[in-house]
Amino acid sequence: MSSCESLSQELQTLFAFIDQNSEQFIDLLAKAVKIKSISAQKDTRDDTIFMVKWFEQQLQTRGLTTELVDIGSEQWPDGQTLPLPPVLLAQLGNDPTKKTLCVYGHLDVQPADIADGWNTDPFVLIELDGKLYGRGATDDKGPVMAWINIIDAYQSTGIDLPINLKFIFEGMEESGSVGLNELIIAKGSTFLANVDYICISDNYWLGNTKPCLTYGLRGNAYFFVEVKCAAKDLHSGVYGGSVHEAMTDLLALMSKLVDNKGNILIPGVLDDVLPLTASEEAMYESIDFNHHSYREEIGTKRLLFETKSEILAHRWRYPSLSIHGIEGAFSGAGAKTVIPRKVIGKFSIRLVPNQNPDKVGQQVIQYLENEFAKLDSPNRLSVIRRKASKPWIANTDNDNFKAAKLAISSVFGVEPDLTREGGSIPVTLTFEEVTGKSVILLPIGGCDDGAHSQNEKIDRKNYIEGTKVLASYIFHLSKN
Amino acid sequence: MSSCESLSQELQTLFAFIDQNSEQFIDLLAKAVKIKSISAQKDTRDDTIFMVKWFEQQLQTRGLTTELVDIGSEQWPDGQTLPLPPVLLAQLGNDPTKKTLCVYGHLDVQPADIADGWNTDPFVLIELDGKLYGRGATDDKGPVMAWINIIDAYQSTGIDLPINLKFIFEGMEESGSVGLNELIIAKGSTFLANVDYICISDNYWLGNTKPCLTYGLRGNAYFFVEVKCAAKDLHSGVYGGSVHEAMTDLLALMSKLVDNKGNILIPGVLDDVLPLTASEEAMYESIDFNHHSYREEIGTKRLLFETKSEILAHRWRYPSLSIHGIEGAFSGAGAKTVIPRKVIGKFSIRLVPNQNPDKVGQQVIQYLENEFAKLDSPNRLSVIRRKASKPWIANTDNDNFKAAKLAISSVFGVEPDLTREGGSIPVTLTFEEVTGKSVILLPIGGCDDGAHSQNEKIDRKNYIEGTKVLASYIFHLSKN
């Protein structure tokens, strides 16, 4: 497909270079995978910081100017304080006649241990049947290395980099992107001032065969529902029958949040959800997504909805409420006869346009307080709103998406699907709000890459053709 | 009170000896407390075995014949196998013209660490304001040592031991009395064959001021309600809205078990509960129990019932259902956005006469399966019955209770309250069923001793006067 007749001479040269140097690109990814940059573990914090510095070195070697922004330290529950990995800012080119693209990605990875069920050492990249296995292969070291690869491609082929490139790479994404939002806001009038486009390089295709571009994310509102019944945990034999148990109240409340058909029961929460348009529905119909395979992958006999459109719509453009668990209750194996003194139910609502997290938060609190009042309980209720994120939806009728579509066509010979994601990447909206420019999510990995699972991988094809897509993307951006 | 005029010469002598030797009795308890016989911890298993052997030595020194019964080993979740502490059988006297009393107690203790909030080292017995603080002081080393003390008293004063004494002391009570039930059954035709009375020495007064005798215990039926929705844990952003979540089904089921007034909602479960009789109610009225202090101790604004009688009745003679927690759901601190693939709700029902655990088990399973069918869920439900114990209630109009009442009157000058307990001591019923003889629970500690808590204690008065009660109890048993 990369030999498509209409391909410009530059892209032909770049694609040929990428094909010829694929082993070298895979070697670079192997070097990155080898660094145990697990941000969630104390013992790998040094590795995570090293990863950022190693990557900075890679960029400096290629002529980028770099800056490591200190975002301070964090205290662990055991009282120990550890430095946070710095955020890496980098820049290549400062030509006022060119457009400027800012790319976001992350250098840290999820925990991984061969004992968790990996078939091979998670920190040794290994190729089997065209798949490159290793922690971070697809999330997010593969995509991030692809950005270095295209710099190599342009520089080695002597083709002038057609745009100015800026990078923001962090080392805390898998641990809540601590400090990143504040940094983006702080850099709004400096590093980000003259940016024309934003590209988030941290998601996946909807399937395995057809590329996509992502233009929407759900937000999230997370709640803690705390009920206290006693000054201490009580023995159910000694006290059971005389005490208003906190668990009984909590379960009464939590069972009234959502029914088992997925309908959210909190009054008003659905009021601001935009109605489904005919064109949206038609688009869902045409998307390359097999809901039968999806059902099988989950391992359930039946999904909440029967059609592809309904399933996509309920994952992307309708809110959903999930109950995650209870803190403070007995959660171990075996049989313990405790009446827990304080229990904290945890649930979250995925938010969609035009839901507002503050309004939803108030509706949830009001509803739970009303329902609790009906129980006439002597216990104490406290509903706590955790940090919420807004939904994000982008206009796709602009130069950023146009360039990305052309890039995918130039490599794969097909138009990408336009997709949304059900999850949240809060910095997406921050980038958009701070710069006022178009943000795109441009994935290169496949849906079955197992980002947070055992045996994470990226297909060789996705990594190499994805590198071509990025090379082509900046080429087309420059033609806008 | 111990100088009550009607006291026999023997009891006056015994009581005087006990008063004169109270420091020596406290020293013995201090030696026992010093041994870290925590059965629930691997690293103290050797101490627990040592405790049994140390105690055997104490008994041998006093002329008892002893036997350590090997009850095998247990495997820990990590695969390690540890020997179980042996059960200590002991006997003093074998006179066919005397009655034989068998006493049960335990030599192991709950875990304790000064870091948990103890004011002093839990394994160093210390007296402050008439209270003897230390792990096991009241549960159950204090009561067990009191049995040695009375042997000393009889032997030192030259008063012939009026009955034959048999002891069964175990080292696994705080870890489920592993192997004990089987041992009691196995010894039915040998060690336990010629026993006339059983005394369980392992519970507490209802209050702090008035002694009691305990004639009833609730049983327990424990259930695991497992719901599976997927082959793996799912991200609530990616999958939420498309999947029948296991937590939603589980909460729907668990919220239908009991209402927040304590009413069990499972049809048929209450059918066999014996109706409250007028005499029972009158007895509750006269019991020395302050439900206001009880409410304050729990730390709640309001109990489920307003009167003393209702509260006692619902702790002792009515069933109660407590929801303990959920295994498999998110239970940590913080906010995790998981849809758990498999969740196991845990609850138990305290059983009372004439409820039958098997019948209740069938009713619970039938009810949950019916309710689950109404949900029309594709998820898989599995309700698992855990080992259940029957309720126990004793006839108090017999020589065993008569002797214990006289013993308490002889020491405290008051008639004891007749109480039940809401918890379960399954071996109680086993002793009764195997021997066909009267079983009594004869407590010496107070209700505020904090058996499983920090700063466990027994009052000096309870320990010393309790020793007198036991000395008097066997004296009166011999007069039957």
C-alpha cells in the first residue's frame, strides 16, 4: 500500500528508509523497554527518572533542544518522600514560516513481573510471529519511539523537517499524571504559545485491521460514599441484631445507583446528554468493529445491547455508572464475622457531552442524601466527590484531522474510522483549553495489544507502518 | 462477701488461701502471658506449641496425668506446612465415688503488637488501678490459670479435691479450633466417657458488676454469594455501558437480604424461631444490663430497639443477618476505575432455636437464585454455604447450674443473671451431644475486658474472686 502511485517523492523516500531501517527502530524500542520505568513502584522510581534522562539524551543526539521540568516530589503512604520524574520538554526547529506540532506521550509503564503470567521477560523485547512483546511496547514506548524514528528518517534522507516539532513527555502517566495539568497550564504562554496542532500519542485502534483517529473521550466523576455506624468494628455474634449496620445502609444506597440493564437511576444526571443524531448513528454503522468478537473477548454470554451501533454509542457517547468496590469492609479470602464500623463505597460515572461534572456531582450528592434520609438511619453519611474530568469531543473538520486522514490513506490505502474512547485522558482537554488549537489522538497500536496486561505487545507492522503514518502526518500538516 | 456467715469451713479456708496467695496467682498469669502463643501467626506457632507444653508441665507438677494429642498439621496459603499445637488432655483424681467435671479452655491468644495502640507491652502483664493488662489476661489465660489456682488451693490447704477433674485445653481456638470437634467426638467413649458435667471457661460477664451464668449461644450460617461477569477485570472507561457488571447484580442481591431495621427478608428463615415467652421477657427485664452504656460503648446515636428487653432478645434469641464485605472488588484506598470480573459477597445469619442450619441454607440459596432469575442477567451466580454451626440452649434447672449459682452466691453474695450470648462456640454443642451431660459457660472476666482488642485486661478482682468461684463451684458440684 505504501507504493500507492500518487505518493509524493518525499514520502516514497521516507517510507523506503523506514522499511530499510526497521531493525534499527526495533533495537531502539528494545533499549527503551529494557529500562524498568514503572512509575507506580518505589523501587523503580530511579529507573523511571533514568528513562526520562535516557530519552532526553536520544533527543539531544538528534539535535533537539531539551528541558527537564522539575515537578517536585511525592509522599508515599509509608511517609517516604520520593522525587517525581521530571517532565521532558523538547523542540526541533523554530522556523516561523512553518507550522508547529506539539506531541504528548509518556515514558513510564505499568508494573510487570514474569510471575504475573508473562510468557517471556517483560523487560526484554522479543519478536514472535510478527509481534513485539515487552512492557511498554504499545503503551507508550512504541508510539514515543516512532517519533524519534521519523526524525531519523527526515534527517538521514536529507528531507527538510516540514514543521517545527515540540514534545511533552512525562514519566507519571500510569500513576495519575501527577503535576502535568498544572505544567501544561503554566506553559500556556511560553512553550505552548506558538503551537498550531496537538497530537496525543497514547491510544489504540478500535480493532486490529483498520486504523482510526480518535476525536472524543468520556470524562469521569468518581464518588466515595462513606457510612459510619460505630466507634469500632463489632463482632456480628455479639452485636448483630442490635446495631444499624453501616453495610446495610451502604448497600441500600449503592443498589439504587444503576439498574442491571445499565440505566443510571439518579434523577437529572441524563438531562444534559446530547441526543444521538442520525448522522452519528450512520457513522457507527460503518465503523469496523465486531461486537461478537468484543463479547467473546470479555467472556460474557450477553452484552447490555444487541447491535454494534448501540454498543459503540454506550461505550462512547452515553454515560455509564460502575461500582468499583468497598473500602473498610471485609475483603479477604475466608469467612470473617465482622460488622465493619465504617465503609466507603466507590463508584464512578463516565461523563459525555454536555454533562458537567459539578452539576452531576451535586445531583449525585442530593440523591444519595435524599435516599439516606428515607432510611431513617442513625448512621452518618458522607458523600465525597473525587477529582472529576470533563468529557472531550473534537471538531474533526479541520487541518489536523485532514492531515492525519491523508497520512493513514498514504500508508494503509484506506480512510480511517473516526472513533471515540470510553475512557478519560484529562490532559487532552487541558491541551485544547490552554492552546485553543485542535487536538487529535493518533493511535498506532492495535486493540489487542494488552496495554495494561500480561504479554503486552505491538505488532511489528503497527510499529513500522505507524512510524510511516507519523512521517506522513507531519508532511501533510505542513501542506495545510 | 466471702466472709458470709453461712460459708462452710472448707470454703472459708479455701477463700482465705486464695486471698493470701493472690500475688502468686498473678505471677502465674504473668508467666503465661509472657509466652506469645498467637495461633494465627506463623512466626509464633512454636511459642503456641511451647505454651501447651509449659502448661502441661504446670499440671504435671501438681500431680495431674496428662496427654498431648497430636492433631496433625495445617497448610498455609503460601504452601508452607506447620504442625498444629497438640490438644492437652489432663486428669486429676479417678475416684468412682466422686463426680467428674470436664473443663474446656484455650491457651492461644489473639495477635497483639504495641504498635496497634497498646499502652504497654502486650506480653508483659502489668497491674494498673486494679486491672491486669496483657494479651490473654481475660481470653483465655486468666480463666485457665484460675483452674490451676484452685488445685493449689485444695492441695495446699489439705482439703480433699471433692471431684475428679478433667481438662481439655487447646491451642487453636483463636484460629477456628482446628481439629477440636473431631477430637471431642473421638474421645466420646474414652476420655469423656465417665464425665458428669462440662464447664466451658471462655466467656465474659454481661456487665462489669454482676456475675452471670451463660446457658445459650447463637449458631451461625455463613454464605458466599459469587457473581462472575467477565473473563478478566475490565476498565470502566473502555467497557462501562456495554457489560452487565457483576457488582450491580451482587448489590441488587445483597440489598435484599435484610432491611435497615434489621428484618431478615429471606422467606421462611424466621418460621422456626421460637416465640418469646412471658417468663423469658420477665427474665430479660431483671437482668443487670444498661443498654444506654451499651449504646455509648458502640458509639451510635440509636440502637435498633429502644428497650433493654428488646435489645437483649435480639442479641440472644432472635436471628440477625450481617453483611461482612465483598471479596474481589476494589477494596483499597484511593480511586480505581475497575469493573471487577468476579465478586464474592459475604454475609452470615446468627441462628437461634429452633432454626436448622441446613434448612436455612436451602432457604437462602433458593431465595438468592429466585431473585437472581428476576434480574435476567447473563452473569453466573453461585451461592456457597460455608460451615454452619447450630444454636445451643441449655436447661438451667440442673445440678451443674445449681452448683455454679451457689458458687457465685458464696463469693459475691448475689444470684447470677442467666444470660445467653449472641456469638457461637461450636464445641459447646459438641460437648453436649457427645457426652449427653449438662454444659455450662461460667465466665469470670468482665464485659469491658477487651478480649480481642488493644489493652486487653482482667480486673484483679475478677481473677481472684473468679478463682474463688471455681473453688466453690467444684465444692458444690460434689454436694449434688
